[in-house]
Amino acid sequence: MSADTMRAVVQDGFGGPEVLRIQQVPRPVPLPTEVLVRVHAAGINPVDWKSRAGGGMAGVLGEPPFTLGWDVSGVVEEVGFGVSTLKPGDEVYGMPWFPRAANAYAEYVTAPARQFARKPATLDHVHAAAVPLAALTAWQALVDTAHVQAGQRVLVTAAAGGVGHFAVQFARHLGAHVIATASAARHTWLKEIGADETIDYTTTRFEDATDAVDVVIDLVGDAHDRTSTRALKVLRPGGLLVAVPDGVSPELAQAAEAAGVRTTPFLVEPDGAALTAITDLIDAGHVTVEVEETFPLDQVAAAHTRGEAGRTRGKLVLTVTD
């Protein structure tokens, strides 16, 4: 290996975890306004394994070969012309380029400097890498899309997952009454991080357990037990369903209109400013980050297998460099 190359996870075709392999590739060079970041850890998200198999963001990434991953925590190694916010040696994290390829499953990435933020001082790189995509999804859904206000009732489905556990904490920080769905084993933890009510989805239909909800952050979607459609039943008149994984089908939009409630699809965007606000909440102790398991880069296939099995508490993370 030379200074001009690096290790990266590459896939030459769509398929199962077995298509992921380590390869030596050229090390990227930052363009003006970009930074080169040495990746210490890379978060794993459902969009990663969906894209690997030909779904998710595969339509944006195009045909393989490509390198997956968007969550990055690392150290600035080099800055391009015009960068004024960061310098070599700064510890940063971010979700650059999404939904275009960020190539986070690699030892180095380049991206616009303002798509990164300084890493929370209270987190190591592993926990920082678990934050960007999941936390920005929750933040942008609650703050920028639903405009959640104090006193509102917010239902979060799949609340124990990566996005879900951030959504619970952010909604609580905004002053909302938070209702969370998860298996019973997660209830005590969810109440510790901010849920006011918990519903065991394995035994109880949430529409039978709650109502008069202002905002539903649905992280399950209609592909699984018609969760988005069922969520319409718990919304108050004029309430909002933010449909994250599956979007809003014509049938769902029609059902919402008939019920007198609103729906919106959602896709997260890179947002260094929001990440800075999230950093402040983490460093102030208002938000905690849950990492269930880590995997070295060369065990990326095992990490995807674990993620696709579901029932993850918080996030899975790849460790890339020391």
C-alpha cells in the first residue's frame, strides 16, 4: 500500500452481504472547499444494506462498482482551497453527499467542509459515527418538517432503533409528550431517555392504545403491516404523518385526505449546522447515543447480516482506523 491508495469496501454487483469486499483504491484528493477526512469509524444504516441489494439509494448511486456508507467520524487530514471553517487535526463527523455516494466505508473521504461539524467532545469516534444520518433524520423530521411544539403529542414507531432513539430524545427536548413503540424489553430504556408512554408492538396495536396524536414519525412504513396507514387512525384532525422509509403512496394520500389529516414523505439532507446543534445537545448531556455492536472494516459483511436481522438497539458501527 502506498500513500496514494487506501482500503475501501467495494461491491461489483448487487446482492447479499457477500458482495462486499475490501480493495485497494486511489485515495481521494480534496477539491476547493472540500476537506480530506481520515475515517476512524463509519456508521451503518438500513439505507446501506438496501442500496447494496439494489434498493435504497441504488438508483442514485448507479450501477456498481461503488462504495457504500454515509456516516463518518474522523480527523481532518487536508483542506482544499477556500475552506475557512476547519483545519487539519480537527475531529469532525458528518453525513456528506447524501444521497450521492460518500464512500464512507473507506479509510479516507472527501466532501464539502460545511457538510461536517466538529465531533462532540464527549463522544469517541465510534459513538460519533452512529449519530449523523440517524440524528439528522430525526431532527429534520421533527424540527424542520413537523415543527413540533411544546405540549404536542408525538408518536415514534420503531423507537428503539437508530433514528427512533434520537427522535424520542429530540421530541422530549422540544417539550412534546412522547409515545414510543418497541418490544417490551426496550421500554425501561426508552423511558429513561425520554418516552412518556411505551407500546409493545408485539402484543398491542398502537391504534388501540393511543389517540389524539399531533405528529407521527413513522420509521416502519406501509411495507410492514401497513404501519403508515394504521397511523392515520391515531392522528387528531389536521395532524401530520411523516412517512420516512416508504414515502406516501397515492393510496395513503387518499386515505389521509379522507381522514382529515396530513402526510409528507421525507428524505434526510446533509446539514452541518443542524449537526452543530445536535453536538451541543450531546455535549450538554441532553442526548445519549446507543451503539449495540461494532465491527472492523474487514467484517463489513457480518455487520450487514446483523443489521438486516433487525431488532437492533441503537446503531451498528464499523471501526476503520485507530
